[in-house]
Amino acid sequence: MTRTFDVYDWIVFVGILLVSVGIGIYHALAGGGQKTTGEFLMGNRKMSMIPTALSILVSFQSAILILGAPAEVYTKGTQYYLYTFGQMFAVLLASVVYVPLFYPLKLTSMYEYLELRFNSRAAKLTGTFINIISTLIYSGITSFAPSTALQAMTGFPEWASFVTIGIVCTLYTCLGGLKAVIWVDAFQFLIMMSGILVIIVKGVLEVGGFGEMWKINQEWNRVNFWK
């Protein structure tokens, strides 16, 4: 049965969008606005650690993961957790090898490094073009996934989701630059993690507690850590 938005749903939905836009407006006006390229693109390299870390974390928490990971665990079992070891190794490798290389160079993007490394503007343009195509495809999928889920659960049209997401994201990014993006991501982190926690707690309570939940998953061969 398809639900539709009631008054409280609309209040939460619109409120989240307004807060996101409000963050963009604030950073567009605070401290004289985003007047320089360094301030707009890099936040003057003075952003604090916690919101920056939350922003990076949220960047990996797209709809693909939020919708895909539960489906993968439901169909294949808990062995999915092994991928986290690969992620941890990648983060460690980036921290030890790549960050010490890139950060002292004070570059705006990795494409500048391609030009410096190979002394070739063509290398820079090629890398930029490949990433633009890749990002467009990825962004389309990450926008389509929540739009489809929202339509299935509430009847909210997919095209309306696309338009709303595009306008709001473009607006706060253009207004507030990287500072707005980081703080909006931090705000969205709180929303997403709260929602995930509520779903987990309610789901466990609905089936009769953690022990019953574990028992059901064992009976359905969902608990398989090593095979």
C-alpha cells in the first residue's frame, strides 16, 4: 500500500531543505562572503577536523550504500562485512602515502597534480574529462535511487525529487562554497545516522528483541561470517 505525505512529513521534508539552503546563505554572507577562489573551493584551508571528517564520511553514505547494503546482507548474509577491511586498508594507505604527498603542494584538485607530474596539460584535461563523465553517471544513480524509494513509499514523483535535489544542492553550493557543503554534509550526517539508528532499534523491537532477531537470521542462514 502506497502512503502519501501527511502534514508532519512535509514539515520535516521542507525543514531539511530549508536548513540546507540556510547554511548556504549563511556562509555566503558570513565573513564577507566567498570572495576568493581559495575561500570558495577550499574553505581557506581552515575548516575544523570534525565537520570535515563527517563530510567525508557522508560522501560515502550515498543512497547506493543505504539501500544496497541492507539488500546485499539480506540476500547474501553477513559476510558483506569483509569489505570494510578493504576500506580500512584504503584509508590507511591514503593517510600514509597520498595525503603527505598532496597536502604540502597546496593544490586545488588532483588534476593539477597530473599536469605537474607529467608536465602535460593534456593529462590534466584528460583526467578532468574522465572524472566529469564518471561523476555524472554516479550522481545520476545516487539521485535515482532515493527518488525511486521515495516514490515507492510516499508516491512523491521521481521527477520532483530530481528537480528538488538539483536545485537545493546547486543553490547552497553556489552560495556558500566548500564551507556550506561541509556543514550541510555534517547536518545530513545527523539526519541519516539518526534515521538508521531508529530503523535498527524499531526493527529489533518489532521481532521481539536482539536475541530473537539473531535467532531468526541464523535459521535463515544469514549469519555467515566466513563462508
